[in-house]
Amino acid sequence: MTNPRRLDGRLILIVERSWVIASAFVDAFEANGARVVLVSVARRDLADLPQLAAAVLEGESLDLCRLLEAKGIPFVLYTSYGQSERQFTRATVVEKPAPLTDVVAAVEQLRLPFKPQV
């Protein structure tokens, strides 16, 4: 018996500067059924993406983290920084260089607010 993929149809924002890591994230999330918006630089307007279910952010995305937290949109910080992410009590932190499967699993475990459209 197969389990339905938790990310099917969910919109996931990924903020990652490294093209190699970013493209691997896109492949991993799309393989798990997610729709992906990929950017290399965090911008405040990204918090307003329609149907945004979750985000994977670098540790330098602090302003965007604050906005997502205020809107109740869950996110994972994929970072090698130690102090900055501690201010986000509801964020899941995955320390670099964790495998991409760990990041995908962390997103799957979040309480995702939007149901995919059928």
C-alpha cells in the first residue's frame, strides 16, 4: 500500500543562491509532487505568493522569515549559521550540508496550510 505524497500540488518557495543546490532542490521537491518557485535572493513580496504552502530559506533571508512567520506560513531554514535562526521559534532548522532528502522530509513534516487544488 502506498502513502500519498504530502507535497502533491503544494507550492513551495525555495530561496537558494547556489545554482547547484537550487536545481537539486527543484528536482527533489518536484519528484515529491510539489510545485516550486525558485529564487536566488529573498524579497519581501515573495511572502504574498498565492497558495504558498511552505518555504525553504537560506539563513540570510531574515526579513522574509519574519513575514512568513507573521502570516503563519511554515518554513525550513537550510543554513550553516548558528545564531540568526534561533529567533524563529516555529522554524525548522536543517544545518548545511544536510542531504536534500532531509530538507524534503522536514518540509513534509510541517503543518502545511494550503490543500492542493484538484
